[in-house]
Amino acid sequence: MSKISFHISFFLLVFVFSACHKTPVPKPRGYFRIDFPEKQYTTVREDEIRMPVSFEYPVYGQIALEKPEEEEKGWFNISFPRFDANMYFTYRNINNDFSELMEQTYRLNIKNHIPKADAINEQPFIDERKKVYGTIYDLKGNTATALQFYATDSVNHYLRGSLYFDAEPDADSLAPVIEFFRKDIIHLIETLEWEK
């Protein structure tokens, strides 16, 4: 056997064995597929939450008063057990303290989350006909809450809400769920009405 034949045979042998052996390649991290329910809404009544507001909220949520045994009104939640999520709401009558309520919103939404947030986007809402003015805050990154908002008529009524998950913050895995609930929050604000 000549040297050339030996080298060709050796090359072919190495080629055949190396072609059969695949180098392992790490797979990208994946997340579970989430099946979202169809968007359907029902109207919350003033007597349900003991506050002078009404709005539409998702049928897959459950209304609960924060402290039903107490006389003081102002807190209620909408829980979403399927997603381990809650929207926490605070309602206040404005009594010459509008600037204080706005400062409190700023502190709760912005100052407390700036260290963890990669960015904070604001989307204003104005409905002159219904006297509803507000802002949605989208907090990007691994923050405790990804969505917060306030709505007011700037004279009598002030409503603040925030979305929390019962899970460690992970913006990538929660992104589709956050976007799903963002649409519900927009719908809630668009259907918000102040009771007289």
C-alpha cells in the first residue's frame, strides 16, 4: 500500500467517523406556552367595591375587597388565580390633596422602582367627555410590578392600580402575560366612569 493510498484511506476513515459524531450544541432556554382566555369583560358595580366608580374588568378575574370588615373604603383587588397575578387598587376622594396624591403616585411608581427598572414608559389617557385623565406606567426589566396606572377627574376622584405576580420577577418569561394584562388595564381605564 503506497503512502498516498494510506493517507487517503486514513483521511476517509477520520472523515466517516467524525461525520457520524455530532458536536453537542446547547439549546436556548425556553418557556412554557401560555394559553390565554378569550377577552371578555363584565362591569363592576359601585356596591360591589363600595366606591363611587364603575368599569369593566375581565371575567377571568375575581373581585375582592382588601379589608371588608373595616368601615374605611378605598382598597380592592382583582385576582387572576390562573396566572398567579393580582391587580391592587386604591380609591381616594380628593379633598384638597390632589398634589399629595400625585406625589404619592410618583413615589410608588417611579422612585421605588427606578433601581430595578431598565426603563419606565408612560402612556397618558384623556377622556374629556367622561372626565377621566390618567397614565399607565410600563416598567421594563425585573421589577416587582410591570404595570401601574392612575386615573382621576382631578377634582373628586382618584384611582390607582398596579399589577403584581406571585413569582420572582423575570421580564422575559412574564412579557406575554404582562402584554395580555396591559390590554385589560387599557380597557378598564377606557370604560371607567365616576359615579355622582
